[in-house]
Amino acid sequence: MLKSGVIQSLPALAAPVLTVYLDTDQAKQINRGLKPGYLIHLESRAESIAQTVSPNEQKLFRKQLQRTVAYLGRQPSRCRGVVIFAGKDSWEFVPLQVEVEDEIHWGTPSLAQLLWLLDEHKRYGVVVPGRKRARFFLYWLGEVRGTLEEEGDGSRCTAWSATIPRNKSRCVRASLGR
């Protein structure tokens, strides 16, 4: 689950940063195979951006691009979308269980799409009462976290997290109003 500390640290990343949003959803045919479609798209889009990068930043741009492609090649995505912020002294990989629009940006960290996703996908709470216990869940950005499980006498409390499959996410609808 995306942590607020990561979100708050992103604007402070030292420019230039390669910001990459990729739709890595394995349910889409194009993203399956030896070379997934999101890698092909990343490489082709990066070539057009490379032409606009200043000559003194070309080497750094190419290094961050190679770093990103190598990581995605070694670590096949198991989520619907990813956001990567790659800079000289920084690396943030944000897996998301929601769809993203493919976007590649060089310069200051591009946060518009991430902020839109955070605004679009509000947190929801679900309470599952039982005779002897109640369970409380937090659902956000396609993931569910069991925040609390409490026995009737308050003696046991546990926390855990998991990812809900896309087709099950429609069941979670009780808004926390945040």
C-alpha cells in the first residue's frame, strides 16, 4: 500500500528525474510475452523524449532509462500499473493496483497523474461484524488492509494486508469520508 511518507517525499526529489507511469496490467494481451508491451512503449517513447533532452543531461537520461528498463525486465510486474521516479541519487518504485495512463517525463518529478489517482480513488472502510468479533478493513488504490480484528472482550487485535482481485473490488463500498 502506498505510504504517505513516500508521497510527501516525491516533490523534494532532486531534478532531473525520469518519471515513468506504465500500464503493466497482465490481463491485457499486449503486456504478456517475452517482451511486454509496456517495455516496448517505454523504449519507443523514451527515444522521442531523448531528442528534447539537453546534451549535458543526455548521459544521465540514458543511464536512468537503462536502469528503469533493466529493473522492469528483471522484475515482471504483478500489478496493474507502476510509477517509477529515477534520478541520480533517487529511486522510487510505486506499484499500483489501479490503471494508469502511460506517461514518461524528464525533469522535475511529474506528480499530476499520481495526485489525480489519489484523489480519484478515495479510501473506503469496511466493518465485518460477527457474534464474537469485528473486523475492520481499509480499501485504497485496489488494495485491502485488515487494519484491526478485535475479539468481543478486546483481548486480541491483529493487523494484515492483501490485494483484492480486480473483479472483487466492487464489493467494497463503505466510504470513510476522507
